[in-house]
Amino acid sequence: MSEILRAEHIVKIYGNGVMANKDINFSAESGQLVSLIGPNGSGKTTIIKCINQILSPQSGQILLDGTNIHTMRTMELAKKVGYVPQMTKNFMGGTVLDAVLMGRRPYIKWKITDYDVTLVLEILKKLEITHLAHKEYESLSGGQKQKVLIARALAQDPDVYLFDEPTSFLDIKNQLEIMNMAKELVHQHHKLVIMVVHDLT
């Protein structure tokens, strides 16, 4: 295994003065599944968002393969880091196929290729949501939307996956399926998975 991600002295303070992260330090390697656990409001989602450039820390740095992520272009980072946010609101319009194809955006130069479509269809099949391909994303249940967001991240094929409570809204069968998929990404594909979880089982 080789180190791929390092957080050094991360401090994040929100505009209302709330300190979400104070001097956070950790490193992670490819082929690892890292869980972030803790009570609500302890800064788990904040550190995930700092890794994905959604938030900027007041101090400290996050290095990806030795490069400060906040010096990387958005599309460059999107090839390296896939993000599955908490399913708290609607994120996109269009069909499920459109939504998952968005994960290929960092690789599309002029137009969507046959490879992009084939890859996305394989991911939909793997997650057992092929039957939803032409349904409107907005019309889906919470659990179905969650699986679409996971499919979109898989379509990016990044080195690092950030899962923020990926099993919320899912039933037991689908929770186990997603956790097994995360283990497959780690053990078979040698990816780094960082996952915010509440259910310690």
C-alpha cells in the first residue's frame, strides 16, 4: 500500500464562529477503508467536504499524491476523488442515466462515447437499478436516489471515494450490498474509501 491522502493540521471554522475541525491530522493509503465515526456535529462531513474542495479550511492542508488539493483544478480533482453526499435534498434533474453519466464528465472532451455509456450501464446493472435508467431522478424514492448518487461516483472511477453516510435511506439488503461494494473497491480495485458512518455494526 502507498500513501495517497494526508491531512495536516486542518482547522475549519464556520462564519457563525463554530469550530467544526480543530487540528485534524491523518493519512490514508490505497487499499484501505477508513471510517469516520462520531456524534452529530463533530465535523465528519466537514472534513469530507474539505477533501473534496467544497469547503476550504482556515489553516492546514490536504495533500493528494503529494499535491495540495486546493491548488488542483476541479476537473483534475474529479478524476481522483469521487463524492457521495448525504441524501438530504434533490441534487439534479433529468433521468437516472443522465445523472450517472455526469460522473464521466471529467473524461468527456467533445461528446459521450460508447465506452462511457457501456460503463454506466454496467454500473447500473451492478447496483440493480437498470430498470430505473430512463426514470426521472426527481421521481425516485430516497433509497433509489442514494444508489444513483453512488453509481455516479463509481462512473468517475477515481482513486479515492468519499462516502458520507452512504447507507442512509437504504434497507438492510441494500446496506449490505453497498458495504460489500466498498470492500470490493478496496480489496479488488485497490482504491481508498473514506466513509462517514453512524451504525457501528
